[in-house]
Amino acid sequence: MKVAIYGQTYNDDATDYVLELLDELEQHNAAVFFEKGFYDFVVKSEKINNFSTFTESTGLDASFDMFVSFGGDGTILRAITFVKDLGIPIVGVNTGRLGFLSTFKKEDVRKVIQEFVAKAYTVVDRSLVAVSSNVVIPEFDSINFALNEVTVSRKDTTSMITVETTLNDEYLNSYWADGLIVSTPTGSTGYSLSCGGPVITPTAKSLVITPIAPHNLNARPLVISDNTVVKLKVSGREKNHLLSLDSRIVTLENGTEITVKKADFTIKMIEYTSESFLKTLRNKLLWGEDKRN
């Protein structure tokens, strides 16, 4: 077994659970590799030393069996920039509050390996969205994809922006709003949900267009096929607006044409039998619980 480990370098609480994971991996004679920054952080423990490391550009390949992310959903969103199109299955160990992506509680970290070895899991392909433009965006040159969503939003102003939107080159609408989200099924439980968008199961072949605080109340979220090419163009009082891919943000000039479509590869997520998407949905949204008492 070959395992990559990644985490946030500010979470001191993670180290004890990393040690538990390492102990479990040692029992299965696993080869373990740490992300360089995270390794430098946890190596303060005398029990963590002499491990190989990887970076965003080197050290990972398709031979890895698992990529373990310590943190929350945001950590997994950063983890995909390491995995890219290598096809390494990802699992999240949540060191904070329950997430939709990082579903394993830190206290159950040993089960990540135990249930993997017992084959009590499935690997689910999660679609991504990719961005291109009529101008060069250096920040998104090599990592132009997002697991959750692509968002355009206002910058340096309290005024709304207008987002001209076309689907497969047919005009849809000019949204007058604080911004617009193009979300994957995975991202439907993130920013889009907080703006009134629907929950979509991870394997659905769909995208969601969700306006952010629209001026017109009849501007509703729209579910579209994931083979649709979405084009966006922003106008407004200011000269610039923001474009974000998950948590990565750049500033663009108004009038820039942004094309959003499904990426040509997927991210593989490990879904354990004991920690399914529907179970997470029930726990996170408190479905099925009687709150009348």
C-alpha cells in the first residue's frame, strides 16, 4: 500500500491523529509520503521522521493507493491541486466540524485504513469544472479547475454587477446580482447551497447556476446538463471583478469572456460504507430528526 498524507500546517491538534494513522499504516507495511509543508510542521514530533515527501509539482504519481487529507472541506479543495488528473483516490479526516467532503471523524482515523484494507468502500468519480478565457490568466494557467464551483463576484464596490450568461452560445440572462456561481454536484452543498441552490447527489450529470443576492427575485437557481458550455461576461460601475475557483481568487477586468465547462478528468473520492454521502447529508442538515421537543 502506498499512501500520501496532506494537512493544514496551523492545526496542532492533527499531529496526534497523524501518529495514530502512521501506527495503523505500519501494521500494513505501507509506504508513506508526506506533503513537504505538512511534514515540516508535524516533524516536530520525535515519532515522525525519515519519511519521503512530495510537493505540488513532484513526488506524486498514479501508483499511490490513497491520498489522506487532514483538515476540513477546504483542505480537500486544496488537496485536489496536488492530485490533479493522477487518479489517486482521496479521503478526508475531519479535524474540525463535520464536512460534506471530509467525513471521517479524527477519532476514527484508524478506520480509514482498516476499512480500506477490508474493501468496505467504493470509489466515486467527482466531476470538476474548468475555466478558460479570451485573456491569459497566469494564476490559473496550470490549475484551471475547481471541484466545488466557479464564481464571479463584485469587487471594491457595494454596487451589484451584471453577469451576461450564455449556454452553448444561446443567451440565457443578464443577472443583476452580487455575483454568480457555477457549481458542480459536489459544490452544490457549499457556496451554492448557502445562496439558495439545490442539493445534488455527487454522481448526477449536472451543473447548477446560482445567482448571489440577485436584485430580481425571479432569478432562481438553474440546473443544467454538465455537457453545457457556460460563458460569462461581467459589467458594472467598477473596472474589475473577482473570479474564483474554489478558494483561489484572481481579479479580472470587466468585459473579460469567461468560459466554464466540465473538466476532461475527474477526482476520485473514497466513500466508505460507514460514511456515505446520504449519511453525511442527514447528519449535516439534521434530516430525520424530531425537533418538536
